[in-house]
Amino acid sequence: MKPLFLLPLAAFVSLAAAEPAKPLFRHDFSPAEVGKPPAEMMVMSGDFSVKEDAKDGRFLELPGEPLDTFGLLFGPTPKGDVTASARFFATKKGRKFPAFGVSVGGVGGFRVQVSAAKKTLEIFQGDEARHSVAYEWQDESWTSLRVQVRKAGAEWVVEGKAWPAGTPEPAAWTITFTTKEEPPAGRPGIWGSPFSGTPIRFDDFELSLAK
């Protein structure tokens, strides 16, 4: 009888281990009031507001002007290794391109950013660019971004990935940066620079503990 009990228990443990961690925060803007940012989010700068159209439903939007960098914080301040993600929709105009990103660790934390004009995916710490890799952004298409910060021995590893709508999230990280400097604590955030003069849309915010 012993194997009859061990096998179901082993299967249960395996399924439990495979189950993904429950997000600490998730927001898709479907319940949000149109015309203003959700009350639980902290606008650092920029005229963010919830908009709606027939194709994309409800989403957060940043106007195409003024031409600067703007941000908003969401979710709780987590402890330990964390990952945050969001989706972005932006367009170019002539030779002008947008930039946008998702961050963890508050205003001075680490941000993974698409810098479309430079054709790169970058890691920033606050306003300082720390690392970049080549990345070909797709105009007029939703792009998903993920940032992750985890401790590895005496160092911290910052990882990021980007992928276009209609494709699965890649297993491998697109960009990686290692630092001995402990990252600051703080809420995750999204950032947009409408340098093309056209609005940037944001959707599907999520914060989880890193695996």
C-alpha cells in the first residue's frame, strides 16, 4: 500500500512547485474610471489618464506633449527579489521616436527601457544608462517589457526582456546587468518619453516576486 500513497503525494508536490507565484499587484484598467489615473497609482510627472477605444478597451495614456520623460508608480513596495511587467503602445512620427520603460525600486531604481531612436533596449538606474543591447522596436504595435532584480551572492543581477504582441514571452533575458550596489527599495513604475509627439499607451501592470 505504501507506493499507492507516495505516488499521489509526489504528483501533488510537483504540481504545487510548478504553479506560478501569485502576483503582488495586477491592473488591466478595465475597472478604472475614464478621464483620470487610478487613485491607487502615484503620478510622479505627466498628464496620465485612463482612455478607452473599441479596439484596445481601457488603458492608461500619456499625451504626446510636452516632450519630456514622465512616470507613474504602482503597486506595493516589495521585499526581496522582484519582477515587474507592463505593455506599451507607441508610434514614431517621421524621424522622431518614443522611449518607454518599466522599473522596480522607485524613482531611483532600475528600469528596462526601449529607446526606439537608438534601436536599443537599455537598463537605467534612475536617469543613468548602465547597459544597452541592440533591439528592433516594432512601430504601431503593443510591446511587453519585463524587469527583474535578484540577489546572487554578493551581487545583484538586473535582467530585462522585450517582446512584441502576438508572440510568447521569451524564456531567455534580452539584457543583463550585474552590480555590487544594493538596489533601492520602492514601488514599481512605468515611464514614457513621447519624443515623437504622439501619445503612449500603457496596460497590464503586474508585480510579482522573482522566481
